[in-house]
Amino acid sequence: MSGFATDRAAVRLRRAWLLQAVGLPDAAPCYPHQLSGGMRQRVQLAIAVAGGPRLLIADEPTSALDVTVQADILDLLRRHRDETGAAILLVTHDLGVVAEIADTVAVAYAGRIIEHGPAHRVLTRPDHPYTQGLLAAVPDLAVAPGTPFVTLPGAPGAGPDSVAGCSFGPRCHLVQPRCAAEVPGLEPVGETHRSRCVRHPSAQSAALPRPHGGARA
């Protein structure tokens, strides 16, 4: 374990701390088949941070976990980041997790980054129509009963080369002929914010329609 004491007592102490941090203080003597899927997921995260990596790639680390355990996992990731200066590449569909821990956000659609910038800016003032749609689709408990959910029409893109132009064009409420003819670049819309949309100034102020149907990402 680079950067950590490697004598047996110190290793055992760190192991105990990591298992405690993920909510499994008694898991050390267990075999994998003795743990549930969620428990194994947490043990894997403890193993991942044990060596103090400078870059930690965490793919859906909180999926299928209850809210209390999610909070423990996010706290462990934050402590690892703050204590080691490590970078964390967090892959998630949970916007609550993004808001909780991310400094910078990259939004992907059909295999391409379509918006990138500081987390607060992207989550509060998104420029790309897809990002706007994702945020608008988050359920709001303050709306009146019976209010239809905001959804994105159409089916998710199959990949970056599934259409000739903008991969989000077939689902976009701001689509124009130019969108079908070219793949937009990831252009700056501020000092630290970029958006892959040919008409991002319009997208920033446009209201997303409220079609009926099941939500699709």
C-alpha cells in the first residue's frame, strides 16, 4: 500500500477502519459468498481506496444501496479525496449524488460529452437541451398532484455515429436543419463551461415541453 505503513498491525488497523467506514465492521473474516451483493459492493470500494490511489474511478458506487449507506460511501470518497488529494472520476445517473460530491460535471449522451463545467453551473444553469431535460425530469414533490412528469420524447441514441449530425437532434425540441448536417463541437459558453449545441444561447433560455410518456435517459 503506497504511502501507508505495511507492518501487519497497521494494515489490520487500516482494514478495520475502512470496513467500518463502509458500514461493515464485522466483514473481515467473511468469504464473498457470505456477503450480499450490496455488501460485496461496499467491500470492493474499501479495497479500491485502501492503497491511496491518486485516481479513483468509481462506476455507480452507490447504486442499489439504501440512503444511509450511500451517505457513508460518499463520506468515504470525500475523505479519501481530501486526505490524499486524489482525483475521483465518478460515473453515476444519480443527480443527487452529483450535487453532493462533484466539483466538475461532464454530461454524456450517446457516447459523447455534450456539456462540461463546474457542478453548480451545470446543475443550476444547464445550456444543452439534453441536460435541461434531465434536470427537468427530476420529480418535484412541490408540484400539484396529477401534474404529468417531464419526459424526453423518443428513444436514447445508439452511439455517436448513429445519426449523421447531432446525436440528440432526433429528440431535441430545438432541432433545426443544421443539427442534422454537422456534429457540433464542445464550444465554450463561459470561462469554464462548454456545451455541444449549435444554438446554446437559445437553449439556455428555452422552456422544455412537457410531453406525456415514460421517462427515458
